[in-house]
Amino acid sequence: MSLEDQFNAAQAKSKTLAQKPSNDVLLKLYSLFKQGAVGDVNVERPGGFDFVGAAKFDAWEALKGQSKEEAQQAYIDYVESLF
């Protein structure tokens, strides 16, 4: 199975968690997924009172420079650690 296939399978598996993860876990999942799917941040940081959007942006930006492949593997490993 290719890394891309494993990444997609991990994304589907992440939606089957028995209970909703904490915000920290959700941010890590989001940031690793975005880095693995898109690469480095390519949008502007939300401002104003969009605290959730800003937190998501900051978590994703913290992975800047990590390759898509590294982020995909980290996402796969992290999802597996949640089960």
C-alpha cells in the first residue's frame, strides 16, 4: 500500500474514534493532515475573533518546512496511536 493510500486510510480511520478527541489532539490531527495534503501554509492567518481559525493556522504553520511525505507518515502514526 502506498504512503498516499495509507494516509487516506488513516484519515478515514480518524473519523471512527470512539469519543471526540481533545482540542489539542484535534489540532495535531488537523495540522499534520494539512501539511501532508497541502504542504506549507498557503493562506493568511485569520484575525479578529476567529480564535479557532487562528489556532488551526498556528498549528499548521508550526510544521512549515516538513515534507508532505514526513507529515503523512506522522499523521498515520499519530492516528494509529489514538487506537
